[in-house]
Amino acid sequence: MRGLNVILLVLIGLLMTVSCSDEQDFDQIDDLTITPSYETSVFYVKAQETLINRVAGINFFTQDFNFDAFEEPFFTNRVLSGVLTYELENTTSKPIEIRLEFLDEVENVLDIEVFNMDAGPTAILQRDVAYGATGKSLDIIKATSEIRLTAINLGNNSSESTLEDPAIVLRSSAEFTLEIK
């Protein structure tokens, strides 16, 4: 009897193992898609009205921002889309123009964003610029090596705002979606 119970128990255990298992599909990894989004600050520039009044000529600020991250193969081979977000605030007494030029390695202009803003106080201007299927070409982002920012005073060099600490502030950030697998 005891031997029969052991055999019966082993037989039930074997049947449970065979009947409750499915064949494993290890090719499922091929169907897996991983597309994380990465967000980062691009630049922050602030120019006080007193500085603007001291600069002769209309260009009161020009600076090139190095952007080698766009040239990394990890990024350029995997980027699917992106959005650059800009916020511009003007509390000075001057109308201004901000020009952003996207440049490749030999300083060819790939794209230009222009912002015009009346003398302050004004509402904060926000602009989202999409790249990829729903926006501008991703090739612009992939080939960008630096961004040249030029701020132009469209007013005079003598007026002064009555607001506390009048300045022009430009902030930008970027969010990109990459395909990892």
C-alpha cells in the first residue's frame, strides 16, 4: 500500500508539472520597446536694464552655447522626438528681439528662432518648438553643435523702467524621447 501511495503521489506531481506549464517564448524580448523621455535645462540668461543701457549699439548680448550632447551617437541614433521650451520675460523699458541660431560644427545655420517682445512689463512669453514627426526635422537637433543667442535692444539706451530690478530673462529646457530597444 505504501509503495502504491508513493507511486500515485509521484504520478500526480508529474501530471501537475506537465499540465500546468506552457512552453516558454524567449523571443518576446524582440517585441519589447523602451522609449524613455529625458528632460534637461538648456540655458538661463538674465540681463539687467542697467547693463543694456551701458552697451552702445543695438546688440547688447551675444553668446554661443556649446551643445555637443546632440552629437553623441547614443543620442543621435536613438532620438525619436523632442520639444525645446523657451520662456522669455521682459521687465525693462525696452522692446527687444532675441535670436537663437542653431549651428553645426562649421557654424552653418541650421535653424533660427526669433522672439520679439514689447517693453515691460509684459506677460511671460512661452514657446514650445517640437522636433520629430509632429514638428521640425530631427536632423536639425542631431546636427546642432552650438546655439548662438543674440539679444537686440529695439529701443534706446536712456529709458529706465520703474519696476524693481528690471531685466530680460530667457530660460529654456528640452525634453527628448529616445528609443533604447
